[in-house]
Amino acid sequence: MTELIGEEQLYYRKGFGLKQEVAGDLAHAYHSDLVERIVAAGHRLDVEGMTIRLAQEFGNCYGVDRAVQYAYETRQRFPDRRLFLTGELIHNPHVNKEMLANGIGFLTGSYAEDVSYEDLTEEDVVLLPAFGAPTDVMRKLRDIGCVLVDTTCGSVLLVWKTVERFAQDGYTAIIHGKYYHEETQATASRALEYADGAYLVVRDLEEAGLVTDFVRHGGDATALRERFVNATSPGFDFEVDLERVGIANQTTMLMRETEAVAEMFRSAMIDSYGEADLDDHYRALDTICSATQERQDAVEELLLTPPQLMIVLGGYNSSNTNNLTEICQAVVPTYHIDDSSCIEGPNSIRHKPVDQDEETRTEEWLPPGPIEIGMTAGASTPNNKVGETIERLLACRGQTMPVS
Ligand code: SF4
């Protein structure tokens, strides 16, 4: 969509055709020769005493590559304008710091400084992140009249369409996701674009169980209202809004968990309304993105021949990275790190356990003797960070990357 006011185009979502112009900066900030060599060698590196196996799919996805490229193109296209992100471009600390280094400010979140939405003018340029932005934020920015560069991933847009269709047809969107995640907030807001639109976000099987028990047996909804106060649309009525539901999800959830959530709702609807009328009460569309799925499949394949331990690299607030960690730790000791510097040496590593919010430190994490380490990286992790991590692992055994 293009909006023209006077001579100025105010909305861009296909970049600026400056791919070649920014290629050098992108390579400088994110490329890794070392990773390319390991990939070319079959995703495997053998040095004395250490084997590293990289998952077949890892690191930056197409949506992240596109968002980062558009951010650099935007900087080139508007060198003299103030440029802001509504929040983190993607959940990766290195990439967000690179944004700051390129003079791109943040309007919200931990990287924000002293400029907020109220300070924006029509002279400013605002980037919308790969997760998208809620409809109220979009309206606010359009009212200001600043230039918008929308990097929302196409896979996220597909989820929005699904949720909008549910709302249009009178189905409450049940979103399997984290209610506080930017993508889920943006997705949920789409349900409210229609008169009777409603949504409920369920985090996991336990929450899905609470809701489906209510679908089957009814009862007092007070406890549910309290539990889901931040995860439901305004005025959500558990007695009425659960009669017709459509299942969607945050694109980066665990596929098998989304399938289980969908099945719980499907069977609750059959129990309540009968199989013959299921279509009037239940819909489901698979909205896991292919990049997330491929990374989950690849790490499961790697674990078929389990290494002694796994390193999972990616932002601590990255949903898909946390899910990769969950898959790995069910099989072998797993360390989710957000930067190579977390590997402090063979005797100490900082990492975030999947069930905790804070980083912790583990001593004696690297067993002595020959070792095989598996590695993957979340969909918002650039290759240079993967390469740095591999170098750190090698250094733990006094090794460096062999000359090819
Ligand atoms: S993880 Fe999927 S939805 Fe998110 S940016 Fe990447 S490709 Fe798009």
C-alpha cells in the first residue's frame, strides 16, 4: 500500500531497492567466513578433541534478513532524518546495538532513550519491526504523519489475516503464544478490528486445559478472568466468547504444542456441541512459520544422534530460541547463551535456563576428554555471532579454526 500526501510517500513495505548499496555494511556487521566453511563441510567441524555439529537449519530466517536489510536501506534513503524503531527490530542484542550504532533510536523497550511517540513529528521516519505493531500504534503513527517503513514479516501478516477472518466470521481467536510478546500483541489487535472480534491468548497446555475445562463444564469464571486478565480482549465474556473459537498462534511457538492446544479445543468443542456441528464452533489454521518449523525439525534431527551437550545461541527474549532450548534440554545438557562472551572458559559458562528469566552461571560445564558439541541458533541470530561462539568453544580446548 502506498500513501502519498503532497509529494511525499508515507508508507513503505518493500524496501527502497538499495540492496546492493547496503550489502557491504550487512556483510561487515553479520557475515562469518568461518560459519560458511563449516556449512560447506557438512555442518561439522572436527579439531583435536572436539567435534562441533551445527544443525542443518540455524540462525537468521528470511523475515529477519529482510527486516535488517530494510533498516539499513532506510538509513541510506533518509540520511538526514531522525529514524526510530517502535521497539526491538528483532530479539537479538547484537542487531539492536547495531541499530543504535547506525543512529536508529528506539521508542520503547530497554534500548529506548528519551524520545517517545509524543515527541515524533511528520519529519521523522519510523521503522516497524519484523513482529509488526498493534493497530493502535499504527493509527497513532499515521496521525502524526511521519514516514513509516514496515518490516513486518510476511508470515506474521498471514497470521493477521487468519485472525481477521475468524473475527469477521464470529469466531474468537485463541492464540497460542505469549500475551506480552510484540508479535502476539500485534496479532491480537487485529481481532478487534471487527465489531464482535475477541481473543484469548493461551501460553501452554496447562492454560489450554483451564479454558477447555470451562468449555466442557462451565462454572464460575472468576478465576479464569483473573488468570487471563492480560491475555483477553477488553470485556471478554467466558460464557459467550468461547462458543465459537478459531486457533492461531505466535509464529515461533513449538509446533507440537500448538497442535496439542488445537486438539484440546477441538475435542472440547466436540464434547460440548457434537461432531456434526464442529465446523460451527471450531476452526484451526496452522500459522507456525516455515523458518521456525525448519529450525525445530533440524535440531530434532541433530539430537537423533545426541552430542554430549548443546549450545543454543540467541536472545534471551527470543521465543523461537527458547523453544529450541526446550527441545534440546529434554535430550542432553543444554546451555542457552545470548552471546559468545557467555562462554567464559572451559570451567564457566553464563546461560539462561528455559524455565528462568535470569541468566545463571554454571561451573565445570565442559566435560574433560574428547567431546562432541551440538549447536544451533535462533531465527534472529546472525552468522557472525555463531562464528564467534564456535571460536570460543575451540578456545576452551586451546584450539583455533584450522586453516583450510
Ligand atoms: S521467525 Fe518466522 S515469522 Fe518470525 S521473522 Fe522469521 S520467518 Fe518471519
